[in-house]
Amino acid sequence: MSLYYILLLAIIQGLTEFLPISSSGHLALIPQITGHNDQGQFIDVSVHIGTLGAVVVYFWKDVKLAFFGFFELFKGDFVSKGPKLAFLLTIATLPVIFFGLMLKLSGYSEIIRSVKVIGWAMLLFGILLYFIDQKSLQNRTQSDWRFSDALKIGLWQVIALIPGSSRSGMTIIGARNLGFNRVDSANISMLMSIPTIIASGTLLGSEVFYNADWEAAKIGIIAAIFSFFSGLIALIIMMKMLKTISFTPYVIYRIILGVSLLWISYT
């Protein structure tokens, strides 16, 4: 796998991870468009780890609060700001860990990486994002986040296991449907990405260690570094844009790409 191809994957991942347009869908499409062999889920997770670094840097205050708050949970504190955030992130992540593991063990995680699946997911969930965003209230903030909200948004995140649906897109849909404003919906979505990526990275990272595939590990590190910088830039731009625009531009992009992929698939 050439350095230029790794760079392409990393940049695409960085630009698409925090936008509701499905980074995993784009990563699955790249080899089919360029004619390369599928880079596999290890490289996909490596570039996700790079964007994990980006979101940790951007949301450092919240991350630090949740990290230290997690240990306070063992003392029975579920009310203070830090422990509460850590608890809610844990609850929101458990569903996708369970269903993601089942999907991987069954082998369906590779089977569903097709142009047709990505096309339908891009189109249908893009339309859903538009209607939910337009009809929902914006009267709730991140401070209003509760146990039931975390569980509901966590179940929305499970749908993101379908390539093309978008992890950020599904969690933003879930948050907007509950009345959270656009900026705080994105905040919740980005914070939820941290434990999710850590879980998937730990699973595949352990496989590399077990198989002693150090060449793959080296490639993964390079990909992660590239995706960190492109992801940080994309995150800064998106969060600034959300203060003035809705999610409609991303919906339009999803519809155009989805229709194009379906046309290619069926013709």
C-alpha cells in the first residue's frame, strides 16, 4: 500500500468523520473507485484513531472532566458534572459495542461494505436527517442530557454500523429528535465518538498484537497521524459553520452521492 494511498485515506477520513456524511462509507468506496484492494478494517480503524486524537484535543475540557469523573463513579457519585458525563457516555456506547461485536463475529461487517448498501444508506438517512433537523425544536443543551437520552442516542448510533449511514449523522439525528440544538447535538455526537473509537481500536489493535503484524501497525500509525491533522481542521470548520447554517448542505451532498451510487449499482 503506497504512502500516497494512505494519505488519501487519511485525508478523506479526517474530512468526513465529523460531518454527517459517513466516513466509513467513503472509506469503503475509495478502493472501488481507485481500483485498489480494500484496505481492510484495520486501516479504517487506524484513521479513526487519528480523528479520535483530533476530537480529544478539540474537546479537551470535556474529555478531562469525563476521564477523572469515570473513577468517581466507583465512589457512587453519579450526579457531579464529571461522573455524570462519564456515565452518560458509557451508557450511550454500550449498544454499539454489543451489536458491533456481533456483526464482526458473524462476518456481516465485511459483507455489507458494498456500493449498493452505501448508496441506499446515504440517500435514506440523508433525507431522514433533513426532516428531523427541520421539524425538531432547539430548546435543549448538553447540560440537559439525561440517562434516557444517552440510551436513545446510543441506539441510534447502532444504525451507524451500516456503511453510509454515518456515526455522526445518526447520533445527531438522535439528539436533534430529542430537541437538542444543532451545536450541542454535534457536541454530544463528537464526545460519543471517543469511547466508540477506543472500543473498536482496542479490538483490532489486539488482533495486530496477537498476530505480530508489525508492518500493518506501522502503516496504521502513519495513517493515524495524517487523519489527526485533517480531522482537526474539519472539526474546527464544522463547529463554526453550525452556528450559522443547518445540516441541509450535508443532506444535499448525501442525496447526490447516494443517487449516483445507486445509479451505478443498478445500471
